[in-house]
Amino acid sequence: MTHNDKIHFLGIRHHGPGSSSSLLNALDKIRLDAILVEGPTEAEALLPLATHKEMRPPVALLIIDDLSQTVFYSFAEFSPEWQSIHYAHKKNIHLRFMDLPQTHQMALRQTLLLKFEL
């Protein structure tokens, strides 16, 4: 963990049960205004669904564009991302996805495919 007075960076390993435990312990020690989780910014409106009483992992967020490109973000019960989402919900902490929008990433991939005829 690195930090200054305002920003804390917590290194995690995706889907690592040990990372989730360490993450939750660290979150309890830090006074938070917001939590940023890896995920596509255009899917932020879906974050409340993760805390719906009938939503149980494993689950995935699937993004498909009109050119048949697909991306998915998977969540397991023990994944740090899933735990962060639920922690933010329980503690009423502002929660945001922080990846570059998939719209841009997919457009870039398509441009590279066309340019290099892949």
C-alpha cells in the first residue's frame, strides 16, 4: 500500500482470496471519500445491481459492440473488486469504475486491426 494524505493505492491480485482479506482490512483503516474499482466507466449505472439481494457470484459484466468484439469483467465472491463494491455500498462510500471506456478501447482495437489487416 502506498499513500499520501489524500490518495491511497492498494495493490491487489485479481480474484485472489488473500488480496480480498488484505484489502478489506486496509479499507477499514482508511477514512474513504470514494473507491475506484477496475471496470468500464459506461457500466457505472449497473453497479447497484451487484448489491441486489438476489445477485450471487460468480457473475460477469459482458460488453459487446456491433463489430462482434466482446469483453467481460468477471466477479467471484472472493474477488477484491466484488468485495470493494459491497464495502462501498455498506459504508455508503462513493463508488466509481475507473477504466478507459470500452467504447474507446474497442474503437482502438478495430483501428489497429484495419491498419495492420489482422
